[in-house]
Amino acid sequence: MKLDADAIVVGAGLAGLAATAELTDAGRTVILVDQEPEQSLGGQAFWSFGGLFFVDSPEQRLMGIHDSTELALQDWMGTAAFDREEDKWPRRWAEAYVDFASGEKREWLHGLGMRWVPIVGWAERGGYGAIGHGNSVPRFHVTWGTGPGVVEPFERRVREAADRGLVRFAFRHRVDEITASGGTVDGVRGAILAPSEVERGRPSSRDVAGDFEFHAQAVLVTSGGIGANHDLVRKNWPERMGKPPKYMITGVPAHVDGRMLAIAEHAGASLINRDRMWHYVEGIHNWNPIWPGHGIRILPGPSSMWFDAVGNRLPVPLFPGFDTLGTLEHIMRTGHEHTWFVLNQRIIKREFALSGSEQNPDLTHRDLRTVAARATSRSQAPGPVEAFKQHGVDFVVSRDLAELVRGMNAITETPMLDFAQIEREVLARDREVENPYSKDMQMVAVRGARLYRGDRLLRTAKPHRLLDPGAGPLIAVRLNILTRKTLGGLETDLSARVLGANGEPVPGLYAAGEVAGFGGGGMHGYRSLEGTFLGGCMFSGRAAGRAAAARKRPRVPERAEPRGKAFDGRLRKGSRRRAEGEEATLSTKPVTADRPYLSALHDSGSAAVMRASPAGASARATQTAGSLA
Ligand SMILES: Cc1cc2nc3c(=O)[nH]c(=O)nc-3n(C[C@H](O)[C@H](O)[C@H](O)COP(=O)(O)OP(=O)(O)OC[C@H]3O[C@@H](n4cnc5c(N)ncnc54)[C@H](O)[C@@H]3O)c2cc1C
């Protein structure tokens, strides 16, 4: 069989870019396949906030934070709560990842040109005790340039490799099947989708214009999770959380459809921890949506009062930003799916951040002046937050508590809130502010947060009465369940080789990023410490790229020349083959080829198999979709 490249990478998100960059650094040729058009290169990572989990970083030390690998591992294990037989590889990935985040991660990314905002954020604060869930210290490092700043260095490496003739992009190619011969994965086939000019992030058409088939000795699946596919989210909803929500908003673009999970399973992959997911409870409808059902997550500071749909305050320690999944579990037990933040202008100004690159234009465009205004503005929240306050359907603003509650009741199908109950809670909470000590654990937590310089500066308002007229107006925000991340996935070993049901690698098949549960089939276990997803994509993508690059090549004649257009680039001549066996590739040294590999197997044949036969393609697409149902 003629090979079209050394490797096929399915998915041009962050994990796929990281894998492709490693493969091409080793001189390997890659076809990078994506169902979306070129303008969506980078996938979800482009839209991300760019928050990264580092341990004992210079930024942390500058903020007076003492962190260590031991503390981070304690936090990770308390958060993951691994308790299943299939957690063998996820646990090993978790250990390797904490080690990476404590060691070479920052230096590696710094070397690629990335930089971080010096004030470190404190996500998932826990609240259950030292061995329970949560970050003991702040570890969320926002990338200067947010998501696009994370994609940039990897895209640059891949485009440079494309200029050298090592990468061929196959946009609008949707993989419907992983092919194999003699038990070894040898390629992919699928539908060529009609060209699309849609803006980045908007849903592109699924009109089929032809079909294709590519062959290579390694297939790397980096196709993302299931967050935009509510049917799959509901189908895999964890039993421990009761019935799946009837209503959810969507935190990811439509391409996060989860189809490749079933396609990989069909090719022999083992899919584990499918009931582990990471959805947010502070979702608001985007008044200016990009993708269908587009929701935005509020990254909250700790001061807002949090009520369930009928006006009960959420129990300790379910304060804003403390325990995402614990809060979700609690909400699902209440019998209603939405909850409320009640706060005021002073709190929103200081404590509301919105997740997403487009919601943080100052950081995304590296605009120092506007960033500085976040800290210095006397009354206004950042522009995008004020825009939500003005246009968002989930926001109610009033100077009067009774009117606020009337407004809250007016935007739900049935009025469920009793003013007297809300007033009683708010007045009681305000009485607790008078003393520097308190029995209200949220007040204690707020004061604890302000011991941290970063929170005091930017993220936690000075304790004050909610009903203080000088801190108004009052604001209520209806919070919805927002789908986002897939924590389970394709089971992989430390070389990112996909394992089959028998625990042995499926020859030729690799996986990385969200589709692989960010490594192992779920390195987060049940919960996340946050900022761990982008890093998980880069780490597992790199491992997959290195392992696939180290795969033995089939024997080929020396001094062969490439033919056709597939890789007509400026490959250096006289290359010698690398023929290492596969090995664990979490090592810190980049795999570099002796010289770029000039494959005799590159052939314009790949172009020839791109036949225009819509009927056949759509028949297959229908068949695959059927198998997912
Ligand atoms: C708004 C937002 C904010 C976020 N903020 C953070 C943050 O601050 N920190 C953090 O760590 N994480 C964050 N994340 C999560 C993180 O961005 C994602 O988990 C990560 O980018 C996933 O990358 P991936 O490469 O695995 O998948 P994706 O980015 O989903 O890329 C997968 C690609 O595969 C393609 N594909 C899928 N199926 C097929 C097929 N059958 N054929 C061909 N192509 C296919 C898709 O079109 C897509 O381009 C955020 C995510 C969002 C959406």
C-alpha cells in the first residue's frame, strides 16, 4: 500500500498542532486533517482564556506564593479522587503531568515565546480539608494574549514545517472511519465537505462534496471532546448526578461533536471514564453569540451570594469558584437547574471575569493600558462585563432589593423566589460584615482570600454590606449549566498509544488532547484544578507526536525522490531513516531526526483518492452517524 505521509493527525486544535510540530521536528511528514475550514485552525484553544497550571513558577513566587510538587500532587490526587480499575493510566498521566507542570513546562513554553500575566489566579479553592478537592494556592496563569497567544507558537511551528514541505493541510476533510490492515491502523477515510467561508467559530456546513482516503503508518486522533453534542453529554451523564439537565447552554463551538470517539472505538480503541465531564454552573447566555447556544462562563471571585432557584443559599463550601462539580451535584439534587448570584456593582467590578479570548480583548490584544484600567477603574467593570450587564438576558439590575427580586422572578418561567427569604439572608450576611471574625464561612473565606496579594489587588472586593447604597446598584445573575470539557476518553499509555480492550496498544493508533481525556483516558479523574486542559493538550500532543515519530518506518529504497504535489516542498536531500523502536516519550528532550526523512512513499496518489462522489460519501457518513446513536 502506498503511504501518503508518515502520519495523519485528525484534528487541528492545540493537541493536533503540538503533535504535528513534534512529528515534523523529527523530520516526519504529516497530513493534518480537520473538518473545519482553515480559519478555525487552533480549535477551542483559540477561544480559551489561556489559563495555565504551573507549580512553583516565578509569577507565584513574585506574588508571595509558596508552592511545591508535593503540594500540587496532594491537591491533584485529592481532586481527581481516582477510584476505578481503569484509572491505572490516568493516574500515571496525572503524576507525569504534575511533574511536567512543576518542571519543564514553563521553560519550554517560555522558550516558544509565551508569557503570562504576573498576577496568578486562584481557581477551584476547594474547602473540604487538606486532602480534599481544590488548589491550596493560586496556580492559574493567564497567558499574555489569552487563547490566541497559546495557539500562536504551535501554529507557527506547523506553518514553518508546511513551508519546508513536511505538512499538508486537509481542511474540510471529515474523518468517518479509521482504516486498518492486518490488525494495524493504516489510515483514515471520510467525506470532503464543501468549502466554507464562515467566520472562525461559527458552525460550518456539513454538505458533502466528495470523499477521501489517506494512508500512513501512524494515525493520531486529536479531535476534542463532546461538549457541543448535548445528546452525547446526556447519554453519558454520570448516574451519581441524577438525571441529566433538560436545559444546557454550550461553552464550545459546534465542531466539538465527539464523533471521533465512536469512530476510534470502532477501530478497536478502549474508551474509559465516559461519565466524567467538566461542566460549569456559572453559565450565562451570550448576548452576542458566535456558535449555537453560545454560553459564557463567569470566573467568579468569592463574594457573591449564591442562591438556588427557590432562594436557598448554597451550602458551605459551595461559594463562587470553590468546587465546580460539587456545586453541579448539589444543584442537580435541588430539582431545578438554574441558580442565582446576588451581588452589587462593587463586587462585579472587582470579581467578575468572563472566560474566553473574545471576552478579554485587552489581554488578547496585549493592550497594557486597558489591562491597567481593570485595576484602577473606580466604578466600571471591564467593558465586556458591563455589556453583559446591559444586554444579557440573565442580568437584573436595581437599586432596591424588592425590585431586584421582582425582576428575578420576571425572567424565569415560574416565579419561585420569596422576597422575605432573600431579604432575611442578605440582611443577616450584612450583619456578619461588621466584625473582622464571623460564623458565616463565606465571609471567613473572603477574608482568607484577601490575605493573598493577587486577590486583594484584583479579584476580591473588600468586605462591605451588600445593601450599602454606595456600593450599588444591586445585581442578580441567573446562572445556567454550561457544557465544556470531557474528562474521560480514549485510553492511552504514556506514549499516547491507544490501548484496546485487551490493554495492549492498537498498532499505529495514537491519541492526545481532550479526546484522550488529556492523557490516559482521563488524567483529571473526577474534577480539575483548572488551567490544566490546554497544558494537557500540549503535553499529550507532544508525547503522541514524539512516539509516532519514533515509530519504525517500513523499508524504503534509499535516495528516493518524492513525486506529485503531496509533499513537493524543499526537503533536504540525502536524509537517513530513523528507525527507533517505540518508547515512552514523556522525556524532556525533543526528538530530532538525524535529517528530515524523504519518503519514497509520498505520492500524488493521495490526491487521486479524493474522488468526487457525494453519494458514496454521504452514505458512509450516514452509516457512521448511525453507529453513534
Ligand atoms: C471558551 C473556552 C475557554 C477555555 N479556557 C481554558 C483555559 O483557560 N485553560 C484551559 O486549560 N483550558 C481552557 N479551555 C479548554 C481547552 O481550550 C480545550 O480543552 C482544548 O483546547 C481542546 O483542544 P483539542 O486539541 O483536544 O481539541 P479541539 O480544540 O476541540 O480540536 C479538535 C479539532 O478536531 C477536529 N475534528 C473533530 N472531529 C473530526 C473529524 N471527524 N474529522 C476531522 N476533524 C475533526 C475539530 O474540527 C477541531 O478542529 C477553554 C475552552 C473554551 C471553549
